[in-house]
Amino acid sequence: MLTLDPTRFRRPKNKAPTRHLYLANCGQQCGDTAEEVLRRLREGQAEEEEVVALHLGPGVTYASFVHPTAAARAKAQLEFESDHAWRVKFAELEDEVREVSGVLLPSSVESTAHVEVPGVHVVTDFVSEMEAQELLLQIDQRPWNTSIKRRVQHYGRAFDYAKLMIADPGTVPEMPDFCQPLLQRLEQTALMPHRIDQLTVNEYEAGIGIAAHVDAHSAFEDTIAAVSLHSGIVMEFRKPEPDSSGKVSMGKHHRMAPATPSAVELTKNVWLPPNSLLIITGEARYAWLHGIAWRKTDCVEEGKVIPRQRRVSLTFRRARGTPCACPWPTMCDSQTPEAHGLPSRIAQ
């Protein structure tokens, strides 16, 4: 469950439905809990993921949905019920742009072009279209793990989502033959400083995302490489600021649990074209959150929507054998274990 900044909402400029709801007389001081609010919002929805973000304030709550139709459905349901005092209206998010057609568009890549993330590099056409098709064919012939919200395959070393650590060797298949040409290419170009021993294949259907997180410092070495197949996608990078205690929560790696709220100094939207290679190293790897929004469209240029399609990513890493000693201790779960403590998925 993603978090929301209530200061970024405003009254819609017209009467068309949006994907966000404003709930007055709903909040902590009114006796409401995040669990109860989510239960009501999800009544009548086709999938749990229809509600993608929530802010439970003292007396006002905001909720975001995948699509305006889902928000409208929840609004109608709440207005029909009479056992609560909530007043429900549509809200508009400041970084979303409304087209003439009424479609809400997310913040574009173009709008954050001025932001620099040290250590983020995108190599276009890292694989050819023919190579991409062959890789997809080989991947789809192998079994998928369906234990989390998206389908995954692990090779070399498995990541234990429950314990936030690398699993013992031998728990997953060895590195597959189909990725050997990519491994050789990465080594020849010196893009990876360590010998790769871990591969995770993720499948992102349209509408599927991943909560903002940092890959556990204690689990993986510096530098992460990801190849995008079949379709491109926008990845968001966020640089969080420490809270009043000087700590920063980085979320639990791939656990659908985003980092706990904190001031966000910078946000950068990065377009990952099909067949491209993303390199995350240094500051970007250790000190910036990265994630993919749960939506069915992206914007590269301002106001121009790109429908999402199925995307398969191959993420290459090196399992860490010693504690991390990076220069970002407040964000490091080796040096500050609570940095990756599991926050609530709901009560953000």
C-alpha cells in the first residue's frame, strides 16, 4: 500500500470522476482505523489492488484507486450506506494532468528531467528484438513462482521474502543457459563490478507494480542490472529524508511494503524502453527508493499517455557475503537494522 501526501490534493476543476476520493469526517479522531476504511473501500471492487494508496488523517482521509471507475464505484457504495458520517467527494492530485478526454495521466518523465540520480544509467537496445523474443520464449517455458502478487522466477540464489535475506544455496535452479550471453556482455562491458550469481525474473502485467523500496543492503552487493523485455515502463526513484530521529525507512525488499512516510526531497521518473538495460549503482542503489506505480498507463512526454503492456524484467545481482559498510548508514540494514523494518501495509 502506497502512501499519500494530503497537501498535494485539491478540488477537481470539473465534475468528471477522478481516481482519488476525499473522505471528510473520516479519520483517527473520528474513531476510524485504516483497516476498517480499506474494508469499506474495497467492498464491491473486483480486485484488492483497486485501492492502491491511503492517507488516514485526524479527520480527513484520502484514497487512490487504479482507475476513476473504481473510485466512482466506491463512492457510490459509500453514499448508499447509512451507517457512517463520512462525506465523500472526488479529489485531484496536483501532478496528474487531465486530457480533454477526461483521462487522468500520471507525472511524466519529462516533468522530472531536471532531477539527477547519481548512479542511474539506461543503455538502450542492450538486446536485439530477436534476442528479446528468444529470451521470452525460454523464460515462458520454465515454471513461474506465484507466491507473491506478480509472477517470478529465481535462479542462482533465492531471496527469502519473509526473512529479508538470501536463502541457502541449492534452494533454486542454477543460473540458466539462456542468460549466459547477457552475463558475458555485462562482464565484457564492465558494467557490473562483481561476478553475477543471482537472477530474478519478474513479470509485470499492465496495472501491476511494486512498492518503492531499496534492495536490502545486507543481501546484495553494489550495482544492480535489469533488462526490460517486450514492453517499456516508467520507474520512479525517490530520495527520502530522515525523520525527526534521524532514521530513514527503506521498506522491505519486494514485500509489497513501502517505506514508512518521510519527507521526500526529490523524485525522478525514468523511462525504461523495451530491450534496454538499467544499471543502478552507488548512491542510486543504496540511498534512493525505486518502485513501479500500480497503473495501466505511463507518460514520457507531458500529456501523452502510453498504455502499458506485459513487461518481463531480468534483474541480475551478486549475493553479499559480508556486512554492508556503505557510506549511507542510516539507510543500511547492516548498519541500522531497523532501516528495513517491516512497516504496516495499511496504516501509513
